[in-house]
Amino acid sequence: MISATLILSSSQLNQKSAGYPIDPVRFTSVKVTDQFWGQRLKASREVTIPLAFSKCEETGRYDNFVKAAEQMHADHNLGYKVSGYSFDDTDVYKTIEGASYVLQTYPDPQLEAYIDSVLAIVAAAQEPDGYLYTSRTMNPEHPHQWAGSKRWESVEDLSHEFYNLGHMVEGACAHYVATGKKTFLDIAMKYADCVCREIGDGADQVVRVPGHQIAEMALAKLYTLTGEKKYLDMAKFFLDKRGTTYLKQEYSQSHKPVLEQDEAVGHAVRAAYMYSGMADVAALTGDKDYIDAIDRIWENIVGKKMYITGGIGSTNSGEAFGANYQLPNMSAYCETCAAIGNVYVNYRMFLLHGDAKYYDVLERTLYNGLLSGVSLEGDGFFYPNPLESMGQHQRQAWFGCACCPSNICRFIPSVPGYIYAVKDNDLYVNLYMSNTLTHKINGKSVVISQETSYPWNGDVDITVDKTAAKQFSMKLRIPGWVRGDVVPSDLYTYADGKKLGYKVLVNGEEVSSEIENGYFTVTRKWKKGDKISLHLDMEPRIVKANPNVAADEGRIAIEKGPVVFCAEWPDNDFSVRSVLMNRKPQLTVEHRSDLLYGIDQIKADAQTIAYDKDGKVIVDNVELTMIPYYAWCHRGSGEMAVWLPQELRVTEPQMPETLTSRSKVAVSRRGSSNIALNDRLVPMYEEDRSVPYFYWRPNQNSKQEWITYTFPQETSVSNSTIYWYDDNPWGDCRVPSAWRLYYMENGSWLPVQTSDSYTTRRGVANKVDFKPVKTTAMKVEVDMPEGYACGMFEWDVR
């Protein structure tokens, strides 16, 4: 049977589908010339994308496709061992997607040829009916442990077959739009057709929904590209059936049918991708039930579950949304992929409703919770993005589960496609950055350019370079931060009493207009050389959180324009976590073109609070320096905080040094940050995971681990207290099966003498008193429970 994919003509691919209420302006129409975003796009092109391709080679991603192709053509089982993750194929698709965006702006024959060579490998691994899933095909008799014994058997759990399809389609659409080549698109449509044939209510079909969502939004995109309604129908089928199949759980948002949901729950990335798909279906079909459902969920996120940075997903337990207003700072998960998902959701909500409030959330996420996920150089990545740190967080060059780096790889080059949108005779200007737009408005060509130093100031010039359209409207987004709204809810509010303004001039003369849905509209007969000058007042602002957000009670945050600021250790010669902000802080701004590729610094008079060695409080007057949150952790690891105390009752005085805080730490095997072991921070109750913790990463060959403290000098000690970390049920850390204490004597480790029990209660003090010893070092030895790792919040010796 010949797949319909292979006989689609170019004209069919370009046919007009029933689109969104507001039309996107594709990345192919926009050339970014911006200093701020130009640096990010350059880093992505020259560093991130080559790094991602090299990691696909080094980690065997390409080999998986080669092995699958070899197995398909073999007359016996080749015995390939299927390892890694069942979604490793997607790193290849996502990297090709990002590279495709880059090719449009920076044509590169060598890169294009490399992509072609990779796609040849991918195509060879596709089974004749379109199925493409290397985790099964490379060894059908012994597939990946998450794959299930046959197709789709475990797709609602961990096989990720539909997830792989989703990222394949997303990458293929970008590749086709950027290059005009159908190579990747043919592969993706063939797999999509396979799914459309085998999934459904028919007699020869099975009813399944994605365990990890993204296929919904990808199939909607494939529909808008090809006009093939079956893809939109499949996207809606996945959503309609969710919550009605065998697996019902909040983790994957399958606890109830999507149209009955009104709260963001479960794994934040899965959720954001599903909500994006719901918004797609709502916008592309006009289905009122879907519109009402996604509106309810959006209001819950923005009103009760979003960080000031735009980050979502507050807990590492299931990488999930927490309860309403549960927004801890140091333990904030805020996965980079979830921030990208938040952009996707709000972009689609704008295309559905045309209200600037969705872009207010999108912009906040873009400049803060998303950009923090990748280093300025493009070679380091955060998986979680906390709002407070003691130095236990560092960007990594890559991860075994590489979803965040490869997602950044595909997202950053796509930013030009978020600047504009069109509806009939209206051109929406949604983001401000220097660029040139070449597009059609009502079928007439226009060329428009932006010049600005945004986000450091609010002056934007928009010039009509060419136009055949004559009269049309430019709708300029007046951001919520200008109009007095931190976010479009009462979750965060400005607390400084300032009233910012804006001004719009056309060819030097001020014009007026009513603000409608957040937009200032200028309608006229445009001619070449016409210029709009937009001025947005941009000053440092003081923000307070809703009183229901316990983690931010008595604290303030500082932002300027769309950028959230933080205090970090390299700019301050004191503990930034010990700061007390003045009741009426005076904030000053200094632009530093020599620092972190050019940033604003905000300075404020403040005080620090500390205990001396006798336990007395010491107060010092200091000047606090803050930098953009996205730029933290570029000068080494150390203290950082976004929310700063303004009330004495929530201050965290710097603690006096203890024996263990002055000790040298050694561990048997590398795990998470050692700093947590002796940082003097302990959980307040058994389930408190808001303070740093150390854990050994799981290792099946590891049965026993140890930690040692080497003291500054020989000291008499007689007790030890450990706070065990346990992330049951979601994680892989458990309390130990047993543990023991030793002290150093004459170069040998000797067990302490005690009649106390070595208790293993999680999150509380497990204290052991022992016969006093004079020693230079102590050691704790830990027996691992089978199949799990161990960890601890704190180990104190006195």
C-alpha cells in the first residue's frame, strides 16, 4: 500500500486549512537583528545546536536508528541491547527542529547536508507501515523495558510512542517550512498515518491516549500545514478519550476527562503540552466546551500556581504542580521544559482569544523562567530553575534524560515566530526586539522594521520600509507591567504605589487610542518611511505575592520591565540570604555593558542580620546589588535569592559557624551537591523538602556508601544527628536499611560506642549519643535499600 503521504503535492501541503482565529506569523517572515536576542540566537547556532548533534552521536542516539534498520532487514534476532530512555529518539528530532529554524535565518549548506544525512538514517529505521520506534524495532523480542510486549500496550504509561511521534511531527513541520524539503515530513506523516489507522473506536483499532502528551499539539500543527483534517481529528480523539481509558491518574492528567478539569495538576510538562493541545483544538474547532475548559485551567495556573518568573511545576515529587499557592523557592522545580510549555500554552491562548494578557505571561516566562534554563554561552543547562540557592545548583553540560537541553535547542531559534500575528487588516506587535518583518496583510506585502534596546529600556521605533497594503492597523501591546499588572491575576501585585505611563507618536506627533484587550491600535494609510515611536516607562518595581503564598510572606521581589531580578553572591560581599530590605527601598539602575553580555544592575540600601559566636544579633548596613534572574550562576555557584525579606519575622540571620560547617566533606561517590550536608539548614517537619539535600545517584552496583567530615583540628565529640531525605513515592531515594558511625584514630576507622538505636525516620532528627572521643574525623557508613539510593538533608556532629 502506498502511503498518502508520499503522493501529496506541494500545492496540497500549502492549501489553506481552517486556521486559528488569529493567524501566526511564521519564523520564516522575521529576521531578528536585536542585540539581546541576537546574542542568544548566535549562541544557539554556534554552540547549542552543534553540541546537541554531537551528544546524539556520542550517546548512541543515531546508533539506535542504525540498529533498528539492521534488525528490520535481518533474518534473525541480532540481539541488540535496548538501553537508555524510550524517548531518546526525540533528541534527534528536536535538534533537527532547532537547526531548521536556524537554517532559515542563516543558510548553511554544510548544516543542511548534515541534517539530510541524519534523516537518511531515521528513514531507514521506519517500518513499512510507518511505525517508527527504535526502542522496539531494534529488538522486537526484547524491547525497551518500558515499551510493552506489543505496539501501544504501554503507551499510556512509559513507552512514549506517541510522545516520539509528537516531537517527530514538530521537527518535520519546522524542517519543511524552513527548507521546502519533504524528506522529514514524509517520515512524520507516514508515522502519523500509522497512528490514525491503528488508534480509534473502530473494530480493528484500539483506544489509547498518550502517556506523555505532545502528539495533540503536534497533530494540530500538522493539520494547519497540510489541511488534512484527520490529524486534527486524531488530536481531538486523544483529548476526548483522556480520563476514560484504563490508566487514570493526576500525574498524567488522566484522572478525569479533560472537559471536566479545572485545576492544573500532575507532571507539569505533560500538563502544559496537553493544555497547549486543548487550546489548539479549541481555537481550530471553535468547540465551546474546550474553550471553557482551557480557560478554567489557565486561570488556575496564572492565579494560583505560577512563579513570578513564569515557571510552573513547584515540586520535584513527580516534577509536578503543587497545591494552590504552593510555591516554595529553594526547592522550586520549575523545569525548563515546563517553562517552554507555558510559552506554548499562552501563545495558543492568544491565537484563540486575541488578548494581550496571554502575551504578558508569555513574555514574563520567556525572559525569566525559560532563559535561565540555558547559559549565556549556550553550553550549560538547568533542569530545575529554583528561585533561591545556597550554591547547590549548577548548570550541566548535558543530562542522561536530555529533554531540557534538546528542548532549549529547538525553542530559542523559534523565538522570531512569536513576535507578530495577523488578523484580517490588523498586525499585532506582541514582542519588542529589533527585527525586520516581511509579510502580507490581507494579501498585500509589507516590510516593517523594529529598533529597540528592550528589555533595558522601553523605547521602540517601528518603521514602514515598504507597503502595498495601504490602510491597515498596527496593534501595539502595552505590557501589563506598564498598565499596573504584574500578572493577569492577584497572585502578584506591585507594592510601590508607582503609576507608569506610555506614549505613542506617529512621525513625531503623539496619537491617542483606547486600550482594547491590552492593545493600542494605530489605523492609517501607511506609506514608506512612516514611523511609530513607542515609549514605555520602565522603572524598578517592588512586587509582593498573594498572602496565600506562604513561601513569600513578608518578602518582596524586584523587577524592571519584563525582567525579574535576584541578589547573587558575586556582587555582594555578604550572605544575600541574610538580607533585610528597607521598608521603602530606594532603587537605582546601572547598565553594565561589560558584564554578562550586557545587563542592568539594580542597587538598594539594605541591612544584613547575623549571629556572632556568642549568639548575639549583629546588624550591618549594606548596599545590595541585584542582577537579572536569567543571568544567575554564570560566575560560579553560591547564594542567590529572588524573594528578599522585608519583615523581621521572616529573616534568616547568618548562623555562626559550627564544627561541621568548618569541616572538609568527602563522599564515597559523586551525588548531588555536598554543600547541603553541613549548611545548617534542616527540614521543619517530616514532609518538608524546601531545604537543600544531598543524595547518591542510584547505582545497582552500589550497596554501601559513606561520608566523612575532617575537622579543622582534633576535637572531642559525643553525638551525631542526621536528617534523612526520602522522596517516596515518586523518586528513587529512600531511608537507609542501616547505618553506622566511625571515628578516626591513628589512621584507622573505629566504630563509636553507643547504646542508642540508629533510627531512619525521614525528615526529622535521628540522633545518636555515643561515648566521647577525641578525633580529627568522623564517618557515616550507609547501607542502601535494594534498588534505591539514599540521601540526607543534614549531618551534624557535636
